[in-house]
Amino acid sequence: MPSFISGANITGLCRNLSENSAIEQNLYEKYHVKRGLRNSDGTGVVAGITNICNVHGYLLNEGEVEPIPGQLIYRGYNINDIVGNVESEDRYGFEETVFLLLFGHLPTQKELNSFSTYISLKRDLPSGFVEDMILKAPSNNIMNKLARSVLALYSYDDDCENKGLESEMRTAVSLIAKLPVIMVNAYQVKRRMFDNASMIMHPINYDENTAQCILSMLRPDRQYTKEEAQMLDTLLMLQAEHGGGNNSTFTCRVLTSSGTDPYSAYSSAICSLKGPKHGGANIQVINMLDNFKANIKNWEDEGEVADYMRRTIRKETNDKSGLIYGMGHAVYTISDPRAVILKKKAFELAKGREIEAEFRLLETVERLTPEVFKEVKGSSKTMCANVDMYSGLVYRMLGIPDELFTPLFAVARMAGWSAHRMEELLTGNRIIRPAYKAITKELEYVKLEDREQTLIKNA
């Protein structure tokens, strides 16, 4: 017996669906619909108020967007000051950043020590979790495994529906602690099941902070340098939070506004971050770089690089999307402060190493993109590199496999998601429900015995 979902049958039904779903583009203007919750000038529709983070990349001057150097401010503190002070004191800053985002103030030394210790001790997964949830259901995509694992942890929580602030905070910190361990375990199982490679699972070292823990559990010999751990720590700090309007954080707030449990809200945020238009962009950049490396003979010849970029924008090369990945941002115009910090630290670590040539190729791409886009597309839009431009190559420099680029983003962003969920619980008080304009005309119901004839008539 033929399957309903097969061959010509499903093809025809999908064709009908496409026809019935068509929407004329001019209707968006006619009904003043702000697609993607974006205004016509590209700025975001204001959907909420937050104390957590300010992502600032332009000014509105008499209705005109005026580009300015980008600013990223966590709880009132500029990211440049946070990273700069951590670096000048030659220490780690991710746990401090998490504390700041969750509790709203910079911790004292005593608070930081206690909080860091608490995170380390909460890394343990429930008994049998690795065997039942990771080993028995391996995934070729680590992001899917992260989302499933977070959702599964609901079943191991005896107080999972308690939405009191203290319970919510314990859940958030527990997930921030556990996500790196889930990520590495899922990757090791993926290696065994899909790559025919050895699976190495190390026990947790409770004396290590988050960046150290990731490198220690990931590497077969558990060895890493202080410079490597601090580089990863900086990346985690830069990716920990980015305002309430980014897709994954807004997703978390939307689910939170419905009254659902924290595990459901956080797993949905992970699923959102997976998308190539969001957190998955870092792997797109590294794939583009690999394509450029393979097809540009002289990486230092700007003319040759620019020529290949023109072909890429014309959809003739790479993935034929017409995009230069890592360039442009929804808010930042002149500069993305995360990319500026990351680029500087990355070049310092790469100097004198073979990978330095790849960083310089990306730097050339960054510099040439605005003028090449203007030449090919006629667009004079101010465009800067975003954090994804250099993050993937930094991960590679640290020996982190490509499959973990986006999961590492999720590990960092759990802090921001948690802070925004708390804020939504405390201040939202209303389910998020934007409107959609319905344009379908009312139809007369067709009885079942008459539908075959109707289909023939309308064919």
C-alpha cells in the first residue's frame, strides 16, 4: 500500500500549500506590517524595557539613523571596561560576568569566590543522565542534543514547576554549570557514533573555572595554557549577553511570558540560537573562510581577494547565497565592540603562528567588504564585522572542533537568557502576543462528496 507521504502525492500537496500560502509583497506596506519586528529603516520595534543590557550602534537624528561606534553595556558597565579590567588584573572574568548579569551588581571578592565554587560543584549531571539521555540517543548535531538534554533535566527536578525567584535562580545557575559538561559529553558520543573515533570522557575537575573546564574535558591530555583558557574566557564573556531583542533571548522571554517552566524556555532559546541567521553564523564564516582559502591563490593580493568576493556577492562562489558572512549587524553600524576586542586578542595569540595568515585574510575581507558591496550592489550602507567574523577562527586556534562553535555560544548565552527570564518573570506580567493581519477571504464550505469535482473544476 503506497504511503500518503510519498512521490507525486506529497509533491502535489506541497505545491497546493505553496499556492495557498502566497502573500503579495506589497501587502506588507499596505497594512504597515513591520516584518521581523523591524521598522522600515532597519531599527527594531521596541517591544520591552530592560535593565540588563544596552546594545547601542546608532542614533536617531530627526528620524535619520546616524551610525556611531558600537557599545555593549552589561548592567550599566561597558564591556570594554569589564574585559579590560579582567585582563589588566590577569584573571578570569566569565563567572564575574554571570554574577553581574544575574544579580545586577559586581560581586565582592567573597561573593565571587563563593559563586564560582558553587558553579563548579553544580556541574555534576544526575545519576544515569549521561547513559540514558546522551549515550543511548546520540545526535550528529550538538545543539539539538543540548536542547533535548536541558528539556530532559525537567524530569530530574523534584521542584520543576516552582517559579519562585529563588527556585528559578537555582535552576538557572545549575544549567549554566551543567551545559559545558553536557556539550563535551554529547560531542564525545557524537565522535564515537558518527565519526568512528575514540570517545574520551574525563571526570570533572572542581578546581577549574568554566573556560578551563571546557578545555580540560575536551582535550585528550587535559592540557592547556593559561593564555588559551583566558582567550576562551574572554569569548564567553563577550557572548554571555546581547540585549532582549536578539532572536534567542526574545524567544526565551516569549515562552517565559506564557508561564511555562524554565527548562522549556531555555531549550527553546537553544533551538533559536542554532539557526544560521543567529548563533549558527559562526560556522558559516569558517566555511566561507575555507572556501576562500581553497580558491584564492595569493591571500595577500587584495585585488585577487576582492575579485573573488565580487563573485561571491554575485552568488557565483561559496554557498551561492550572495553573502559575506560575519559582516553586518542588525544594530551595530560602525563597529561591533565584541569583534573589536576579539580581533585584538586573537591577533596577539596568533602572532608568529601559521594561523596568523588566516586571520589576515579575514581582516582583508573585513576591510574590503563595504566597498565591494557598494561596487556590486550599489549599496552604501554602513557595515562592520560582527563577533562571528573572528570567533570561529579563534575556536580553531584553541583546537576546538567546528561542531562546537555554536554550542559554545549557547554555553555563554545561558547567562543572558537566565537574566532575561528572571526579568520577564518579575516585570513582564503579560503574555507576549503580537498581531498578524489575516488576508484570507471567507470561503463557502464544500461537502466531502463534492470536493473531488471541485478540485477538477479548479485545476
